Amino acid sequence: MENHIKILQQEPGVIRLFQLMKEKYRSLGRVGGSVSIAQFSNEEIETIASLIGQSPHDLQEKGRVSLLQFDKALQQTIFSPYTFLELLESVLGEKVVTKRLERELKEEERTNFVHRLQIQFPQLNWWWSWIEKNRSECRWIWGLYEKDQATLFQQLITIHRAFLQLPEGKIYEKLPLFAQRITGNPHAFDQNTDMGRLFVHCLTVDQKVNRNRETYSVQSTEDLNELLSMYFLMRDDLWNFITCRGFYGHTAEGEHLLFTAAVQTNSVLNVPLKLLNEMVRIRPAKGNQVWIVENSSVCSSLIDAVPDAPIICTHGQFRLASWLFLDKLINEDIVIYYSGDMDPEGVSMADRIKQRYGKHLVIWRMNVDDYQHALSNEEVSARISQLENIQTPELHAIIEQLQIKQKASYQEGLIEWMIDDIKKSMG
């Protein structure tokens, strides 16, 4: 019989027809339907016609071959001992399974993959379960699985080890040094690598599952830096800085002389994250009120106009240095006045700060009058959707104005009012 199969394989159009019938069988999951032979040559049609006992003319007119009729015709030939599926597999030289069975087998393999992780590394079962259940969100991870299961398994083991060895206490560790410690490669958790993306995904899911932040996501570089900071990791401790004037800094040994000298000489400091990590406490040199703006030119104008006011500039969106500075500044007496641009990004930032510092933070110069006074011609309509989840009630009036006018309003138009506010507050 093997010789007959070999002869059949060499007949014109047979392999081509059997490939088409294989896909039809896989799709339907049974012997049924038909396949088109409209593109077959006359020689190929003659071969198929003789195989199923039809005239070449009739077969060509019909233009299709029914799988059921083909199977029935085979029972009258030398191939009658074969079932349709057996003949398919013998001629094509491969195992043929239905697409449904293929999906079931693949699903079983994925389940076994996750189950293996759950048994061997139960400390991260919350992450393994998330990957298994949230297939749509984790499609990229399953893409890595399809590409190379063994490599993905080893990567996940590495992330498991990294999560269990995150920095302890409140001592920040540089991400490259952390990666070196865990893997021997300082670039292992870079964001342009699969391992880096997996590591961030693990931390993000931890926020959702274990920290009760169901909607948490990382959308920007600032978000990423903030996420890493929650686990006492940082990507850069020199370029990541905050600008301030009028603050004392305290280390575990006592008052930091650089901050003291800056207060005594009324100097402005660019304080990098590296220096902030040495601080255990920061306090304003005068009073308990602190003024924060995001724009450097606005900040410079305020510093010039009110020489003794404790003022901070974040240079746009908050970086880790900004959060760390405020974390070490906050105590029961401190009141922070924050003012940002009244565009979607500025309002979103104000909301994040308010949610973090609550009663200690006052939204400053971000009301309807301020918005109208400093209104610009810049369109923000494409970014309005960023304001959908703002929680701070004080910002809702501004959001309404942004939705109506679709224009941004900037701090530069409010400098005189801001200066007046600070002077009155400072006495």
C-alpha cells in the first residue's frame, strides 16, 4: 500500500488538492464542505477526475470537489482500507488535527505552562493567575510564549527572583545596579527589552492586585519612574532633580551644610535625587507654607519678587525627585500651594498631587477666573479625554471650561497675581 501512496503523491494536482481538503477538514472539524479547483490545470483535473470516477469535463464544469463525495469515491478504489483522515495524513505525510482540537491542545499547553509556574514559584501566584486570566491585556506575553516557551519561562523565573529581592527599607537602589545584582547584566531590566517590560508588568499587576489600585497603569516616563520609586528603585539619580529656594535639609547626622548655606545666601539649588536620598527631613526656612510651580521662568520670577519665600519648581511633570522632596517635607504643619498650567496635563498633575497629599495640598491659582485671565489660543481638544478620571472636586470647574473652550491657560499670565498671593501670605 505504501507504493500506491507514493504513486498517488506524484500524480499532478494531488498534493495541491489534499492541502485544500486538509484546511477544509481542519476548519469544519469533520468530513464536509467542498474545495475549489477553478485554478487547477487540465492535467490536474484529469488526474482528480480519474481518482473519483468523474469525467474531466463534468468536474471542470462543477469547479469544486466535495469532501464527502471524494470520501465515498475512495471506497471504490484501492484506497478503500483508508479513512478520509488516514489517507490525508498518509499522502501529506503529516498529522492532521482540527483547528478546534488544535486550539484546545494549545490552551491545555498554556494552562500547563502557568500551572508549572504556580507549583514551582507560588510566591507570585497572583501574577501567574493574572497572566492566565487576562489574555487580551497579556497578549504580548503570550506572543513571547509562542516565540520561545523555554526562554519566557526562564525570564519569568528571573522576574520572580527580582521581585523577592527588591530593595528593603527606604534605601533607593539604582535600577542598573539592581539588574546587575539579580542577573549579572545591568541592562537586563531596560525598557527596550522583554525582561524589562515583564518586570514593569509584574510591578503594575502588584499595584492592582495586592495594593488595591484596580485601574493603575503606566502611560508615561513619569509614571514609570513613580512606579519604580514605590519599590525603592530609580533609573537616574543625577539628572533627576528638583529646583528649590528657602529650605533646610537634614541627614541622619544633622543639618546639611549645603542647604544651610543656600538659605543664608538666598541661593537657588538644583537638588538631584542622589542628594535627596541622603535627606531624612526637609523643612522650609521660613513659615510652614510652600509654593510649587511647574514652569522654570515663572519660578524664577517668583523667587526674584519674594526673596524669602520657600519655592519649588518641578520643571513640568513630577519626576521622582519631586515626589521624594515633598515626601520628606510633609509634616502635620506643612501646607503646600500647587499651581500648574490649566491644560489637560497640568490639571491631571494637580489631581495626582492632591490625591497623594490630601489636606496638606491647596490647589493654587487654578480656578475659573484664573483660567479666563491667562487663556491662550492653544487647542487642547485632542487631549481632553485625559480628564475623564479626575477625582479632585476643586478641579471640576476648570475641566468644564477646558471642555467648553478647548483652549489651554498658562501660568505665565498669572505671575503678578501669584506674586501678590505669596507676599500677602508671607506678611
